Amino acid sequence: MIRRHSVRVHPLFLALLVVLWACDDSTTGPTGPIREDVFVLNSTGQTMASFSVLDALEAVGSPTDMGAGFDGDAFDLTAGFAVTTVSSFGGSRILFVDLASGDVLTTSFPAPESDLTNPSAASFDAQGTAWVGGRGSDAIYRASPGDPSAERIASGVGTFVERVVPFEDRLYVVDANIDDDGGSYQPLGPGRIIVLSRAGAEEAVIDLPPAAFNPTDAVATAGSLVVLAAGTFDPTTYLPSNDGSLVAIDLETGEVGSPLSLGANGVSLEFGEDGFIYVTTTSDYQSLSLLRFDPVAGAFTRGPADPIPVTGEDGGRVDCWSATGLSDGRIVCVTFSFAESGRLVLTDDGGGFIDEVASGFGSTDVASR
């Protein structure tokens, strides 16, 4: 989830625009939606599916088989590759997907913790290097497509690293600070951001506010690191405690803003091509709400009190597990299901239905380029 979010135009469509503009004497160019590529990660289905979107959604080719043992729930994109990870249950590894060929390249972790690293979600930097945290190994790694083994660049970092966000010459390590050694997975204290140099040297530790528990993701944009503190759950019933929040940290000064309550627990955080951050939340792990946050203004445009009402073809409510914005402001979201295929739903910027297709079993992440 750093996710690179510039407006990227499909090469064939760009060539068509050049021809049209060359034949048009008017002062205004063509209008309408731009064709974009959308990718969906199907965790339980163990596939990555690709789609194109212009006026509607269209599946592109066959889904990529991610292999036995795959259980990744998030991915990141560059122009040519996607990257995701497999947990220690599946043998801790990084998977790079060649988006042109569909080939899957495997990168292992160095000994002695190679199978027990339990890697976090991976993030690409601007140079196409992937950065990964070890939830189990408390270490930070980097790797590029085709590397047989990742390089460990820092050890003894945090207690449960959920994401490494590379930005400029620093790494912002999202440490959930929860008890994985004791197996309770309860907070040991508020979350924190550990700031490292690219070489792995610790530069600072930024403590999140006392109520910002279990940070799981972050994006760097508009001069801020926007952190999703997903919140806690009842250790007996496992129901959400509805104490999730967003926290913005000034990247220049390190100043931490006041938590913005989600009124629920956070599920996913996606930075859209439209410049907005999309957050999905839940109060019961059954129904989900979709919020939209403006990182420039530092405020919700659709907040906990008025989430985006995403609707399906039948006019009914759509519970988006993960969602993001396209460059023209339209929204794509996926639903999650163990028992049947999820749905990839395309809506206008207010959640009004445009189109939908089957996304695959256990859809947990969606991104566009």
C-alpha cells in the first residue's frame, strides 16, 4: 500500500490521443474517461487478476497463479511488476509478478530466519526496489525482481512491522507494537513509526498518540505520512472495539497530528490515482463502510458520519473490503468472500453503480495504474 500514484496513461490510448490531437484544430482536447489497468489480489483463490477499465470493466487474460501456500493480502505496483508476500505459514517469501508475461519470480529471505520471517506487505520505491518488514524476524529487507534472496538492511526493528514506506532518502517503518511472541496479538502500547536511513540506521522513533493502537498501513503524500491505526478487538469475542483512527505526521518536522476517529476499526488504506486516500472500516466484520480522506486538506471529504454509499447493479449496498480512486475520480472496489467469487465494482465518485465483474475468491486488495 509507498504506492506510486501519478496519472499513468495506457500506451495504446496515448498513441490514439496523439493521432486525434494531430487531426483536431480545436483548442480543447478530447474528454471522457482514460483507460486504466486495474489489478486484484485474490488471497484465498491464490491468484492475481487483471482488468481494463474505460467505460466498463473487462477482464484481461487469465488470472496469474500465485502458487501453493500463497496467502498474501496486499500488493504494490510499478510500471512493470507487482509485488506481494507469503506469510510464515506458507514459507515466508516475496513474489514479484511480471505484469507483461504473468511470470512469478520468487525471492527468499536470508538465514537463519528464512522461513520464519513472516513478511509484511511490500512497498516499491521510485527505483523499483521492494521494501519489506519481518513481523517475526523484526528486521527490514530490500529486494528487486529476480533477486534469489532479499538483503537484510536492519535488525531488531520494532515488535510487529506491518509496512515499510520508502520516501525520498528515508524508510518509515510502521510498527504495530503488538504481542506476537506471546501469541495474544494484543497491543503492548500505542503504535509507532521508526525512521531509518536507506542504509538501515535508526534516525528517530515517532510515538503515535496514546489511543492510536495497531497501525497497519501508511502512505506518504502531500508532505505527510498518513497512518491507519486499525484499532483493537475484544480478546474473547474478537469483535472490533471501534477505536480505529487516521494519524497524519508531518514529514519535515515529525509533528504528530491529533487522531481522526474512524468510528469503527480500519480494514484497508489505499491511495487513489485521484489523489485521495480511501479507507474501509467495519464495526462487526460483516458490513463495511468506505471513507475518503483529502491528504492536502487533512480532512475527510466523506467521513465516518457520511460514508460513500457504494451500490451494486441491483441497487443494493456493496461492502467494499478494499477500494481506490481512478484518475478521473471514479471508484473501483472489491468485495471479500470465502464461499464465492468476490466482485470488482466500478462506480462514479459518489458510489453510484456503473459496472461490475467477478474478481476472484478472497479478493483482499485492488490497485490501478
